[in-house]
Amino acid sequence: MSISFQCPACQKQYRVDESLSGQQARCTWSAGRAQAPDIGISGMR
Ligand SMILES: [Zn+2]
């Protein structure tokens, strides 16, 4: 399963693995940092 969100820098639709939920990921297109939305899987700890 993956998370879809929009990069704040280039407005591209961005997709990362759900394991990156709530973490910073690097945008493939603008090389900027985008934070993946927290989808609430952190309860697993
Ligand atoms: Zn971007």
C-alpha cells in the first residue's frame, strides 16, 4: 500500500510507500523535501 500526496514545491502528485507515513521524503521531480501525511500506522510501535 502507498500514500499519495502533493509536493508543496512543484505540485506534482507524489507517491511513497506507507512506511514513510509522517516522515520526510525526497521529491523525485523537484528534489525538494515533502512530508508524507501521517495515515495513522504509527500505532504499531
Ligand atoms: Zn516536488
